[in-house]
Amino acid sequence: ERIMADYDGRPHWGKLHGLTAEVLAERYPRWSDAMAMRDRLDPDRTFRNAYLDAVFGE
């Protein structure tokens, strides 16, 4: 993660990482679009878990 941070890299979504929603929003220009799509497709948070809550800032 340190090397990734040095180069403003983005994590592989199939791997665990410790980046926060705030950091991810800086690295993904369309972060708000992704969160809006998630709100539309999973409004009841059926697919949520503790890891995704941390990543998505819930």
C-alpha cells in the first residue's frame, strides 16, 4: 500500500486494502457515480459487510 500511495495507485478490487472512501474518491474521478449506482442497485444494502462499510464510508 505504501508503494501504491507513492504513485496514487488504485487497489485491485479482488484484494483487501485499507484505503478509506475519502482516499478512493480522490483516486477515482467517478467515485460519486459509483456510489449513486450502488444506492440505486442495492438500496437496502443487502450485499453490505463490515469491509465494504469501511471502504465505502458507511
